[in-house]
Amino acid sequence: LILSVASTINTNTATKRYLQVCFVPNYNVSLAETLIPGADMSQHISCAGTEASGTSNMKCAMNGCLLLASRDGANVEIAEAIGESNIFFFGYTPEQVAMARDEARRTASERSMASDANPAE
């Protein structure tokens, strides 16, 4: 997926002057020590309410990166510390995720009950 996204962005005449996307295979702590201080922007995507840690977010923020992030755990706390103008949020809040999951379960249950009540002849 990231290679397709990179291809689209990196060849788009409107964006390629401003943004390049690359995938770093075998990413590890040693590479992070080199890359994080030189990053201009960093994305941190998780389903709201599921992120366990935010150390890479914090390192990027401390190095002046703009953060593109879901509204989750450390991202919310970092925004409080560095200001909302330095982080760009997208996606659902943890509460909205829970509501969407509940709705999906309800819909699936209703479909199941409807198919049980009207078996194919």
C-alpha cells in the first residue's frame, strides 16, 4: 500500500515539489536515530483508543516535526503540550470508534436475524 501511495504522490506534479513519500525497509532503532532528527513531518496512524505508546511521536515533536495523526493516546497529549497548530488530526475519536463498532455489530445482528426469519426457499 505505501508503495502505491508513494508512487501517486511522488509523481503528482502538484505535490512532488513539496512532499515525497518513501518506505524504509527493515526500519529499526539505528535508522530511527538518523531519520527522526531530519524529518519534517511524521504520520502516526492507529485506531483511536488502541495506541499503546507514543515515543516516536514524542521524538518527532521534540525535533520540530509536524505530526499527522489519529486522535489517540499520546497524540492527544502531545497536542496539549505543543499546541494544536503543530499536529494535524484526522479520523474518529475513541468514542466515535466505539459508536461505529456498536453500529456495525447492530447492523450485522439485524441482517442475521432477517435472514433467519426469511430463509431462502
